Amino acid sequence: MDGHGTSGQIRLTLRQGSYDGKISEEAAKGVQLCVSRNSRLLEILQEYASQLWKQGIWAVPDGHCNGRGSCGKCRVHFLTGAPLPSHADRLHLSADELRKGIRLSCTAGLVQDCEVVLCWEKASRMTVVMEADVPWQSVGANQADCVDGVPGTGEQHEGADEESGCFVAVDIGTTTVAMQLAEASSGKILATHCFMNPGRIYGADIVSRIQAACSGSLKQMQAELQSMLTEGIHILLDAVEGNAKYVVCAGNTAMEHILEGDGLEGMRTAPFDAGNISLRELEMDGYRVILMPGVSAFVGADIVAGVYACGMQQAEKPCLYLDLGTNGEMVLGCRKRMLATAVAAGPAFEGNVTAGVYGADMTAMIAGLLQRGILDRAGLLQEPYFQTGIELDGIRLTQQNVREFQLAKAAVRCGIEELLQAYGIMAEEVDKVYLAGGFGYFLKEEDALCTGILPEEFAGRVISVGNAALAGAVRFGRLQDEELSRLAECIAVINLAEQEQFGEHYLSLLDLHMNSLHKAENKRM
């Protein structure tokens, strides 16, 4: 193709396929776009994502890093018009792959007409936990599935009392969004719905979303999220032929700011200004939307909602709330005092795409290998598995997968122990441990203890509470009490990086199955 026009525009032909040259039937003809010369391929894919999906092309890979060059997941095959390899290309790709025209889409600048095969697979089925088993009541349907980015609708119940009215509760997660239609008078769940967060095309993690928002994509991200939320509201209301009086949203700080179109520049660099995280409202397509309050840039309204649902603000003894995923947020305390912190756990707990296994299953696999002596406490696979990895139930677990798990485990365990030390209590003084979110819902207590994610003193006190953030949104939607705002204001946040000898403490926790450290140093409350 001739790529030397005078208009500054070039022709880009996209197809869905694989590295071995196979092209999917639905995308065999390809989709042709006219784009600006020197555009980055990943940015074009993000811009046209919804249109490409309708034509059988999965526009962006799941779990990518949005151009930071750290993941190497956005590989594409240039059949023609390949740009020169970038520095990131040379880091992630072999010389043979480079010669064949394989490039990373995030650094591929398009300089001439080209044909490109997108080699990543479509998004797999993801189970979204809708159920919450919290002290004040049990809420919702068990689970719902989101498949290939297509919304999933869960169990429906009998219609609402017309006099009491309904409201919609929403948990805006980084990966998925869960919604429930609830009866205002009783909190009874009438319908459930979930969908993949459209913002995932800008990256898998919070940092990627913040970067994209600050680079000019905020309005588009807001429009896409509001559009899918509005569609979800209509689906819920159609299920029971009802009306919604208002919508209550709980999300992490970045997700709530994206929903309201509030700039995230303050969250991009230290000291990480969270902006307005108070209890507030906005109008969306004629609906009154209540945004639940957060605590800091990285301890958001979803965590406050979960703590609120678990009733920790009324507890007499210290409890620990843990929400583990790509980031790990945790709150320790009771009605007298609460401390919170956040850690970066990486992909191991959210669902390790390189291993093809969800976080709870990964933990179970690691625990099993430890118990069988195939994996030692230093995290080393024994021969003959050290070089090639070991296959379990059709999944190959490599030494790299184990290392990613160790890093995540050490980050979470370090956060727990630093909170205990700052609070002035020992692990055995924690009355209850609430495990929230999808990972916590499926995680077995014995696996968490065996691998050292949790100290052994927590044995018998661990409670899987499921989607506590969604339950908190339902509770507040019913009560709309002042207790929520008071709770958010009384949670103090500690920055782990500022803690003395934090780095040494973190490194000391990389080994698997560690007992609690620094007990003698903890001061009782």
C-alpha cells in the first residue's frame, strides 16, 4: 500500500487473529480506518474500541499497562508497514519476533499504510461476586457473569412495593461494575446486573486510569461509564417494571472522580491529593446520584462502604477489613479508633493472566505445593520444576508466577503488620477479620494461613463477606444516616512508605508461611 499521501492521513487495516497467522472468520475481511500519521496504535484502538467490538475485533488486551511498557501484553503483528522497533519492543520481544513484524501497540507509531493483526484473545468469562454476608443482613444474588464485556443480569425477585419505591446501589470496581435494584423500605434486592468497566481499555490498574484521565481521555472515560451505568439502570428497572428514586455509588477514589468528570491530576504524583471525597451528589441522565465518601486517594468510598456494611464503627473490639486485588486496602479498628492503609499487590490476587488462574485458585495451588514439598518457603520450585514450571489441572505454574505471588503476599502481610504496630495491638487481639471482594469470597482460610498472607493468629476469626461495598451502598440507600460521613472522617490513613524500616520489613516477609513479626515491639492500646 502507498503510505505517502499529502493529507497526513494513512490507511490502517485491522484484523483479529493469532501469532501463527490464523485470522478469525468474523474478522477475516478486516476493518479499515483512516488515521493520522504518527498516531500510536494503542491510542487508536482505545478511541475506536466500541466500534471495533461490534465488528468482531477485540480492540485492546485485558490487563495491559496503558503504554508504560511494563507488561508486554499488547503485541500485534504488522503484516505490512511495520514501524522501527522501539526500546520497549526490544525489551519484550525476541529478535525473531521483531523480524516477523511483531510490535507492542503502545509504542508503535504508524508512519505509513499498514495491515495489523491483533493477536490477543477476547476477554474471558469473569465471575462477579454480588452476594454480601455482612453482620446486619445477607444481601443479593450469589454471583453474575460478565462475558466478553457483555453485561450479565443476575437473579430477579418479586416486584417492589409501589409506595416505598426503589433505588439502585452500585459498586464501581476497577475491573467490573456491580448493580442492584433494592426496595427502599426493606433493602430487599429485586434485580442484579453487572458489566465490565469500560475504562479497562485504558489499562488494568488505577495508575493506568489516572494516567489516561490526565492525558486527555477523562471526558471520554466519563461518558462511557455514565452510558453503561444508565443502560444498567434501565435493565434493572425493566426487570421489575419499576422506578428508581435515586442511585447510590461506592467506588474507589479514581472511579468516583471519573464518574463525575473531576480531574485526577492531584492523584498522579505525591502527595496524592484526593480532591473532593466527601458525601456528594451529581445528576446523571435525570437520575440523582449519591457518591459515598472516601478517606484518601487510595482508600476510597468502596472501602468505607464495606467497613460500614460490616458494622466496624459499632464494634467494641478491633476488627480488620481486607479488600485484596490489584491493590490491597485494609482498615483496622473499632468504634473508638480506626487506621487504614493501602498496598500495591500486583496481578497475583486479581487473577494472574500469565498463569491463567484466578487469585484464590493461585493461592490454593501455592499452598498445595508447599504442603507437598515441591515448593520451599523461600518460594523456589524444586527440581525438575525450577526451569520449566509445573502443570496442575491444565495450568502451568512457573517460577515467575510464584515470585509475583510472593510480592503480593509480602505487600499485604506487611500492611497488616504495620497497621497492628501503629494501632498498638498484637494479631491475637483482632476480634474478626473480614475478607471482602471476589478474591476474599473464594479464598480459603487455610490457604491464606498456609501461604502467610494472614498470620496464624487469625485462625478461626476469618469471615468472607463478599461484595461488602455493594452491601454498604444498599445499607446507606435505605438509611441515609449521618453515621457514614462520621465513619469516613474518623478513619486515619498511614503511609507505609513513611514507616521506619518499611523496606526491610517488606523484604523479610517474602518467604512463604511466615509467623507474625515484631510482636515484642507492638504496644498495647
